[in-house]
Amino acid sequence: MIRARGLEKRYGRRRVLTGIDLDVENGSFLVVTGPNGSGKTTLLRLLAGLAAPTRGRLEVDVDRGRLGFLGHEPLVYRELTALENLDLYGRLYRVRERRERIGMLLERFGLWDERNERVGTYSRGMTQRLALCRTLLHDPELLVLDEPYSSLDEMGAAQLDRELGGLSHTRALVVSTHDPARLEPLATGRLALA
Amino acid sequence: MTYLSDVVALTRKDLRVELRARDTLPAMLLFVLSSLVVFHFALPEEAGDEAAYGLLWVAIVFTALLGLTRAWVPEHEHGVLDGLVLAPCDRSAIWLGKTFATLAFLLAAQAVALPAFVLLFAPLDAAAVAGVLLADLGICAVGSLLAAMAAAGRARELLLPLLFLPLAIPLVVGGVGSAISSEPEQYLLFLALYDAVFAVLSWASFEYVVTE
């Protein structure tokens, strides 16, 4: 599903990533670790197609509409409600039975009661849970998640554990984290960036 | 049909965001009205209607610029543009949705500004109004593309006027010409041609503006 050889990314003269080789197949769970500034976010943006490599070869064999990306930003509008944000993405991703799917995800991530409130009034943890709903909305084949546990409370983190556990055998996942021990039971591969 | 429904969903989203945030339209309304009032007192009495039509276009272009400067702010403040770019819809639908929303704000501002102009300066005939409407299309089509380019950088307030104003000059020429010429048809035709050419160019190039 993902094949990268000699991947390199530079911003001006600054080399952010260099010599990255990786293979991710369906059912794989790749955990990406590394200190701040090691290029985790850059690598995940490359895999999602949001940035282009400076050098090397990258093949991602998934349609754009079958990829779920969770970045540092929630990628939702603060002036819209959770329901309106998910409805917009549901339309753009052509999600079948959109309303049912949105309702189910909001229930699962504990946001159903706040579904009609503007995202701008949400806490960081609630916004992150909504971002996870957005990422999972179209049932993606490939999930690229950048520090998905960030800002989540115990309940949210436990729900994410369950979601990732359920997806790990049938989807390809690339997840960056500062807490690799949490994902150890699910991981089938590890990439440590220096 | 799918393309159209994407455009409708994106336009509706922009209108809804503005309805809640009220960041753009009130500023545009206030700016265009206050500009016209200042021009009213600045323009010498002996200056003819032709000078007034020129000032109307100054007010229109800078009001549009004000709206365009804020057009992509919600997308860039929270990284939403990445989310839209990743969606499987045609990326030009994002540009078209933004163009329609910006056009709606500009038309709303002009719904107040044009009667105010008539009250303070001079009458507007059908050709002059047609000129305004045609120029609006060009302003919003080109402006939405350039605003997306400028919004990606840090100095969008500086960059957008530098990019937009040179391209707006033909629209001002066409708009003023349609108001003061005895043969406004050629100016209206010129505006329609500008709209068609630049709308196609903007539609085709938007994808390259939002992807690396």
C-alpha cells in the first residue's frame, strides 16, 4: 500500500528527512517515533500527499478518498458545529448513510450531546475527538495519524485504543506517537526517526 | 451533479461561517459606505459625474480587496484547507465555492453602496450596473485564486494587493467605461471576455496553488 525508497524532504537548506525506506501493507500498523523536530509530521504529510518529497520515490496505492489523515490541526471550522463540520466532510467524501455514520461516531467519541455546539467552544480534547470522528468518517483504508492521543483524556484515549484495535487487522495504519508503549500490542512495524 | 453539489456544500459552508463570525461583510459594508461619504466631501463641486464614477470603482475594488483578504482565513487558521484538499472532490470546486461566497458578500455590499452612490453622487444607468455585475464576477474569480496564494504566506495583507490590483486594472477600465461611454456595449463585452478568460485560468490553476 505504501512503498518509499530514499525519501528525503528539505525546506530550503534545512534537511528534515533523509534516507527513509518503508513498506506498509494492508493490515500493517507502523508506529513512528522520534523526538520533536525529527520529521514525524513531515513524513506523515508526505504519506498523506500534503507535501511532495524533495528526493526519493514514494508510492501510495490508495485513492485520495480512501485515506484518513489526522494532523496537528483538527481540520474543522471553529464557527461550525460538530454536526455541520462532519456533514460537510461526509458530503465531500460521498459517505453513504451519512447521517447514521456521523451519529454513530459522535456517540462513540462522546460528543453527541455537544453536536450542535460550535467547535470554537470545545476544549482541546473535545476538538481532538471531533478530529478523530472526521478522520474515521469515510471508513478509510489507510489511516495516517499524527500523535492521535494528544489532548485526549482517559476516556477519549481508551476509545481511541478500541478504534485502533478494531481497525488494525483490516486497514493500514501509520501512527506517530511519543508513547510507543501504548501502541506496542498493535504495532507490526516501528520507525524511529532521529 | 456531484461537482455541483460539492460547490453548493462549500458555498453554503462559507456563508454559514460568515453568518456566525461576521468578520467580513460588516467590514465591507462599513468600508464602502464610509469611502463614499469621504469621497462625497473630497470631490470638488465642479467635478463632473465622470470623476464620481471613477471614485465608485475605487470604492468597489478596495471593498472587494477587504473581503478577499479574509476569504481564506478560516481555512488557514485551523488547517482546514488540508482537509478540503484531501477530500476526493475536484479541487476546483473549493475555488468555485469560495468565488460564489465572495461574490455573495460583494453583491451584498453593493446592494447598499450603489443606492448610496446614487444618493450622494450621480445616477447609474443599466449599463453601469451591468458593468458592476460583470466586473464582480472577474474580481471574485481572480481574487479568490490570488487570495488563496497570498493566504499561504505570512504577509497576505501585503501580498494580495500586490497580486490583485494590477489584474483589477482592466476591470476598472471596463467598469468606468461602461458607466461613462456613449457606447457601453464594447466595455461590457470586454468585461465578459475578461471574466471568461480569467475564470477558466483560475479554475484550471487552483489545484496547483493548493498542492505542493
